[in-house]
Amino acid sequence: MLSGCSNFTNKASSGGSSGGGTFTFTSWGTGAEKEAVTAVVNSFCSSKSLKGVSQNIPYDSYETKLNTLLAASNAPDAGYLTEAMAMRLGEQGKVASILGEKGFENFLPQTIHHWANDKAVSQTAVEVECLWFDQDATEKAGVTPPATTDGAWNWDAMIQAADKLTVDDNGRHPSESGFDAAKTKRYGIAGLTGLPTLVALLKSKGIDMFDDAGTKTNLDDPAAIAVIQDVADLIFEHRVSPTPAQATTYGGSTALLLASQRVAMAIDGQWALLDLSQSKLKYNVGVLPRYDKPLTTLLGGANGIFISTPYKDVALELLVQLADPSQVPLYSNGLWMPMDRKYYTDETAMSKWLKEGVHPSNYKTAVVAPTLSNSVVMPAYKIKNFSIVSTTLTNGLTPVFSEKRSDVTQYVTKLADQVKQQMQGAYPDIVS
Amino acid sequence: MSASATDQAAGPKAARPHKRRNRMKVSQQRWGMFFAAAAVIGFFVFTLLPMVASAVIGLTNWTIGTTPRFIGLDNFRAIAVDPLFWKSFRVTTTYAVFAVPGGLLVAFVTASLLNRVNRTRGFFRTVYYLPVLVPPVASAVIWLWIFNPDSGLLNAVLSALHLPTLLWVYGESTAVPSIALMTIWGFGNMTLIFLAALQGVSRDLYEAAECDGANPLRRMWHVTVPSISPVILFNLVTGMIAAFQIFDAAYVMTQGGPNNATLFYVYYLYRKAFTEAQLGYASALAWILFVVIVLITIVILRTSRGWVFYEGERR
């Protein structure tokens, strides 16, 4: 896994020395991600005559830990940042801008996020929402999830396919009489209730989740409420999708969810590929269902360089190296997608991160192509106070997807009003 | 004279043990202060100093990364019109109303039952105390499974009894009572304290009541409850303080959801401090909680004069 790093170390060695200090990089992530990031930081720092300290902090307590370090004026030199934190710290002048710096010129514009017109951070990597599926289950049911955006299922087609894949203990489908929902053996589809998926579905209908000024959510738009109602109906009306609580029981990750054979298709981020590739499951990937325009959501945390570091140039170089698939194994093992445009357009460059046995046959058309041409950026960077706004939205929508309600319109309207009170404006970031 | 001579002769001898006692007293005082110093210094450094700092920070506008700016009582004014503050206050109070009396009742009943058994008392005492030893996060994860609407133990029992199932922590209206139920599960601590108190109730009082014709319920109400009322007061005060400081369940199980139904006060405070990085606002919230807890404690202690009885107390 770490073989790529030796090459990278040699290159870095030629870059010269920065002399004997300590360079701290903080990150989250477990398993392969933790190992790879630590190895890259250590080898990079030793090539710069620095002592590398890679601090791994669990994602759930990452903001807490980093905020505490900042309050104690003990910020690391560089590290991962959540979207909202990156923008807040950028605005406060605590994080350095990467605009105009060498090595970032060809990053996809969707991966550069501006807190001011002339100041920005870059993402750690690219992630998009994908439709993962159990190929044995789909083939057996005669369902072929679309591999290109041109063939993306519209809502009804998706329901039909999910219905074919959903079966109870007696082998009946939800559309057949006698189907026993209490004894559902396998659901057709899961994972539509998360905010990233909803962002794509709403935008597919031409609706932005928030207004451009960041003053309100458009969830109370009748067309948006219809989308939320559609997703709820998948669970309670068409009975082809489990509730989020049920899905959690079947498996804590998409790989486990599909491997449990309780769900045939699941929408999740591209990062799910790392676990899927290490499972025994025969998996493949398709594009998200659409209303009008087929879309996926592009997302990902940020990399930040703290202004207090005496090693800004070293940190910039490290971030560029972390974005290079030939140096970091996390691209070829399925966790990350690159940020440089050439890795999506140039076949030779693509071969550096697309790996047979990890990236399935539909990957290029269902994931790589839509990332460039059919993606909407998660408004996590654009909207100020996003971590709180998204928590309120996620928590607020849970009851809609947990039990059948007859008051979805009133409920969502009330929720939108609650969210509006928490909104604090927008950054001049690119959203679409 | 002779007496005086004797006194004089005995003087230096008598002064020696006195001196030794004095030296020992001084030495004991020094050692006592030395050992107490750890706790006192700990209190000053880790409790009093942060409290003073928090009081000062509460008067500033301080978002982590910026320089604190003195704003007087503006944080408190903002809190007064913050709907999430009121929501978190309501949620926490509701939780306390369910969890504290529920916990007291279950612990008291269990302790009364344990007080009646002799041979197996140790076994049951251990069994009931075990949940207290389970780390809060582990217990929260276990209860998430128990509460699962689809495959959880509780709904399986309800289904088996042909009763309607519930959403438990996943439902807006059932989330807080569910967490209260989970907290009550850890009633072992209270039970042990009640049990110790019950074992100290004089048999004479029961015998006298029995002679007066009191049935078991009356004996419980007129003998047991008054006799252990100081312990009830202790459990009530500590339970109430703990209830207003509940945090782990919201952090691990619900993240304040669904729809802020479990936005407990301390979780909201934590979110303000470490997610939104608003240290000034969060410190003001902390001080409001401190005052609320002090007020509740004072109210309980004041009202306790009418229902708590101490042995040998004159009225």
C-alpha cells in the first residue's frame, strides 16, 4: 500500500531541507487512511529534515479537539478541516489561502472553496454520491442499474426497479398483493435520506437547498417538499426502502449493508469503494436517479494550512503531494478521487488511480464522467454556520423518514423556518 | 511548700510529654495540610479558576480564533431570545421530571425488596449494581440496539404482546422518555444507598407500629419513608443535578435529534463551545445552568424541612 511513498520521498529529498523542527499534521480517518496519511507525512517530513507528527483524531471529536488546540494557541501546522471550520478559520485569518500557489492550478474549480474572492482552501480529495449495488441480486432480479447519466432512471423507473428487488419471506414484491412488509427479506434501495443525496435530487428538479445569499433554505418550496415526500413514500408507501434506523441495523457501512443481503442497492459516497473492494461482494456502481437533469453531489473535507506555521512552503508542498495519486495509495484503493482535472480527462493519468479489482466496470461512466459534467457541489462550504444548519436539517428530517406522516408539508415548512433562524449568510463560494 | 517543691520537681518532667504532644499536634497539622493541599489546590486550579475564567469569558464575544471582546451582558440578552436555549431547557426539564422520580421510585422499591431477602441479597445487590459499572458510551450503544424500532428488544416484546410498537429514541415524542428509561436502568447506585438506609431503620419502630395495628403499607409510609427521608433528599438532590447535566446520551445516541427532541442543555452548550466555537456564549450558558441548579437545590432543601426527618431532631 505504501510503495508509492518511496518514489515521493526521493522527489521530496531533492526539494531541500527545512531544518530540524517538528511539523504536525492532523487528520481523521481509520485503517488504510490513517496509515497512508501517517506514512506520507512522516516520509515527507524526514525528506525535509523535519520531525513529522501525524496526529489522528476521531472524526466525531475532530472539531472539538482542533478548536481546543486553537483556543490554546497550539494549532498544528496543517491538517484536515471540516468544511464549515475551514471557511470560518479562513475568514478569521487563521488559515492560509492556496490561491495562486504552485501545484493547485489545475484542481477542479469545484474543489477550491473561497471564503473571500481572493482567498480559498482546497478539498482533501473529491467524493461524489454513487449508487452502489449487489450485482448478484440485480442480475437475478433482471434489473440493470444505469451506468451512464444518459440512462439515469427517472423516479418511477427507480421505484419499479426497487420493487423488483424488494422481496418478503414468501418472495412477493411490494406491488403484489399479499406482500408482508413486516417480513421484508430484502429492500430494493437505501440511502436516499441523507443531505448529500437530497441536494442532488433537489437540484435535479432545479431547486437549490439554500438561497444564494445564505439566508434561507428552499426546502419549503412545494417542489422540494414533493421530493421529500417522494423519498418518504419509498419507505412507507412503496415499501422498497428501509427507514434509516433499519438500515443502520443491517450494516454500519454500505459494504456491510449490501453484504447483509437485506438491501440490493445503496446510495453512498464514493469512499464506500474502499470497504466494498475489501469485501467478498460482487459489486458495481450506477448513477443516481433523476427528476430532470441527472446529477450527483460532489463533496469532501478540506486541507488547511495554519497561518501560525513557520513551514508554510513545506505544508503547501505536502498538500500538493497528498493530491497526487502516484504518491498516495488512497486513490487506487478506492477511498479518494483526485482533484486535478487531468485525472478525469487523460487516459494515462486515469490509469494511475483507477485499479482493476477495486474500481468496478461501470466506474468511468457512472462516477468519473458525472463528476466532471453532472455534479452539484454540496453547499457545505458556501453556507455559513453549515455544521449547525446541517445538523438541524438532518435531525429535523429524521421524523419524516422514521414514521408515516400526513403533515409533511406543514412539518417541513416549520423546519425550514427553524433553519432560517440559524442561517448567517454565505461565502462567495462556487456551488454549481 | 512541699507541694510547691513537688510541683517544681515534677515541672520539667510534666512539660516534656506536653511538649511532645504539642510537637505531634503541629506535625499532624502540617501533614494534614499537606495531604489536604492536593485537593484544595486541585479545587482552585481545576474548578474555581475555570469558573472565574468562565464568568469573565461569559461577558465577552469570543469565537475561537478571534480576540475576545468585552460585551457586558449581551450574551445573556441573546440567550434570552434564543429559541434553542428555551428548547434545550424544556427538553432537559422534561427529562429530569421523568428520570429523577422514576429512578428514585425504582431504586426505592428494589432496595425495599432486597431488604427483605437475606441469603441472596449480595447476589442481587451485585446484579442491580452492574449497570452502573458499564461505561456510559457502551451503555448508550447497547440501548440503541434495544431501542431499534425494527429489530430492538423492546419492540420485539411489544409485538409479542400484540401491543403497538414505538419509535423510542427515533421518535420525537418518545425520545426523551426513552433516554430517561435508559438512565433509570442505572439505578444501582441509588439502590445501594437506599438499602444501607433501610438497614438502619430501627426494628423497634416497626414493632411499635405493628402493635398499633399498622398494616405493611402504613408501616412503609409512616415508619420507613420518614426514617430514610434524609437519604431520599440526598438522592433527589444529586439525581436532579445529574439530570440537568445529562450529555452522553445526546452525544452518542441522538446528536440532539430527532428535530432537537433530545437537545439537552449541556449538549447544546457543548455544541456552542466546540462546534460553533462560541466560547463566550457557551460560558454564559454554563453560568445560567449553574444558577438554575443552585436555585433548584435551594428550593428542594427549603421544602425538605417539611418532609425530611432527622433522628433526635426537635420540632
